[in-house]
Amino acid sequence: MGPIERILIGLALAAVLLALRLASRRLHLPSPPLLLPLLAVLLWGVLGGTTRPAGVPWLGAVDELATAYALIALGSWLILECPEALGWWRPTAKILRDLLMLGLAALATVLVLQRLANLNLVGLVTTSAVLTAVIGLAAQETLKDLFAGIELQVDPPFREGDWIGVGDESGTVESLHLMSTRLRRKDGSTVNLPNNTVADNPMRRFSQHEPVGNRFEIALGYEIPPARARQLLERVLVENPLVLNDPPPEVLVLAYEDSLIRYELQASQQGPSEGDRLRLRSELLEQIWYALERQGWELPYPVRELKRRQPQRDPAHPTGVDASLTAQLLRRSWLFAKLDPEQVDRLAGSVRCLRFGSGETIVAEGEEGEALFQVVDGEVEVFKADGSPLGRSVAVLGRDQIFGEMTVCTGEPRTATVRSRGECVLLEVERDDFMSLVEDDAGVLEALAAIVGQRRSELEKLSSPDAARRQTSILERMRQLFGLEGD
């Protein structure tokens, strides 16, 4: 075969390889090996067309070895990888494919060198028994890691992306190699564990595709009845959007101790990394503290106060808001600004001031409610359900803004979920707080209905007739809620 024919055949083979690579991408199949076959075609075209010098068999050996290696790589892709991608049979462990290719390549090397270079590799190995024994003894640990890596690949107890704990080491699995397993710790550093260590020691595992349990403890005082404590803790867990509903969160009474009751909390989440679990635990503990403070309860840990001081009144702290300051805050809102000052003063005496931690759910979409809220300090974010855990953010409310007024005035369920953005302080005005005002002056309902109706009409951009009908509808609902249907 002449040089020109070889060049043309080589170009045709290269074109076929490139076409296979493009077709595999379009069909979403594994890409065929390209570099080694192209190198084999090049050597075949160059060395095959030259006259080989006598007594130099290495040129032919190089040509045949490159061709053999290329055929082995292409055969592995065609026989193993493509059928696995098409779902014809279960995927073969990568380490087994590599060992099979290594064994075939070694066999091809022995046969080619023995035939063309007259080099007897089998005799060389078998006659070096002492050397073989020395190498075997020195490589005991290496062989253990090798066979452990094969075992982990054949029957994998974990996959890349899972979190595992082995002995004193733990982290997210980044890769499983022939000799070691690489983990990424929570601080971002990586560690390579010998496969023998991974296979021989007990292992804890969290899968990235399954719910991950987050279990921790908290201690509360005896002044809090266990039933109420469990109810409060369960509510904090359920309202956190990162806590899964299936399996449901659980709170158990763990033990009665000298000055406290110990509870165990179990919440499930997505994300197996230790950092994800620690962040959720930190967020839940922070929200539990704020929930306890709103109920007037404290954690049962001794506090030593060396000096008593009288701090200046701070509106951003619930204990710093009295009735007088509450009245001033109420008058700054659009809802209460048009009421008589005396009515606002009377209402302020029954209003509660509450503090919420970052990410707490203040009201949930679809639930019943009997209170509205005014932002005193900080911000809250409004979400509408869209199928995601958090929902779609639609608004951010700041100081002096009000939410929840339609639920108080009409009895309708909450139309959105509101969560705190950072720490925030709110005034809570319940429907019953208006009762004393209504009993003395039924005109308060008309004033509130007019204010709320006008506000909703402005937000919804209703025409005057529609706005009047909205105001009348709100007033009728308020009369029913406050028991004034016949007035």
C-alpha cells in the first residue's frame, strides 16, 4: 500500500472518529476515546509506509502496541459504556473497567514484545521469585488499599456527594479512587483516606438524595409545663421552611434533671453536609430563644449580675415599649392615625410588643388569625406559595407598616406568609383589643372599615363604585365578627 493510500485511509478513519464523537453528544452517549485512536492512526500512516531497518524491530512494536491500545479503548467504549448509558444493563464499576483495560493492555504488551522484539517478559517475571516476594511484602498496605478500593467500587456503600464519617474524620465524598477516598471537610479542606481504612471501620452516611436527620437537645426550666414546651418547640420546627414535613419533626422529653427538663429535637432536611446541618441547628436554636422570650420564659442557666444599671428605654426592645410609647408608635401607622387620640391611648394598653429572630415565620399563608401586626423596628418579607420551600417573595415591609389587617377585619385566612428579615420588633393588635372601643362607640367599626377599604382599594386600583362596595362588604363582615349584626 502506497503512502497516498495510507494518508487517505488515515484521514477517513480520523473523520469517522470525529463523527462518532459528535453523534454521541447528540444522542447523550459517553464520548468515544479520541486521542489514543488518532495517535494510532498517525503512527500507522507514518511507520507503516516506511522501510524498517534490519535488526530494529521496535518500530513495528510501537505501531502494533498503539493500535492494540486504541482497539482496547474503543472496545471498552462500544461494549461497556454505550450499552450502560442506553440502560441495557447495570453500570459496571469504573475501577473494574480500568482493571480490565489494564489487564488487556498488559497482555497485548507481552504478546507484541515477545513476537516482535524477542523479549520474554513471562520468563523474566517467573525467574525473579525473590524480587517478587520482596515487592509483595513491601506492598502489603498498598495491596490492601487496592483490593479495598475494588470492593468499594463493586458494592459501593456511598456515592459522590454523600456525607460520611469514618473514625475521627468526616466530610462530603468528592471522589473514590483506586487507592483512596477524598473527603471535603466542613472547613473546606480535603483529606484522603486509604480505602482499607474506609472499608474496615464503621461508617456513618447521609445520602444527598434522602432526608437527613438533625438531632439535638435543649434544656428548659420546670416552670414551663412539658406539654406547652413541646408545643412551642414543635411550632418552631414546623414553621422553619428548611425543615421537611416528611418525616415530620419530633420533640421528646428526654430526662428530668436537678434544675431543668431536657428535650430532644429531631428535624429532617435536605443537604447531607455537616455545614448544612450546623447552620439549620443554629437557626432553630436562635428562633427558639425568641419564641421563649415572647412567652416570658427563660433558659434555665444561672446568670450572675454584678452591677445593676438602668438602661435607657430602647424602642427596639420589647421591655422598653410601654403604653405611652405604644400609642405614639400606633399613631404613626396609616391604620390608627385617623382614630381619636383617646381611642388610640386605650388601645395601646392592651397591645403586645414582640421580638422575632431572623427567618421566623410570623404568619403563615392559609392559616386562621385574630391579630394584625405593625413593624416597630427591622423588616419583614412577604411570600406567596409557589411550590418551593420558601415561596415567592412579593414584598418587604419596613417600619410603621402593617400586615394582617384583612384577617382581623373580615376573618379571612391569611393570604401570604410573612417572615422576619433579621431581628425585628412588632406590635401585635388582636381583634379582642378592639372590643372595648366598639362597646363604647360602634362608630369605630365604620372608621376602621373606611380606612381599611380605602387602603385596599388603592392597592388594587379599584374604581370609586368598586371601592364603595368593598368598604360596605368589610363593614358587614366586621359587624358579624364583633356581634353587631342587628345594630
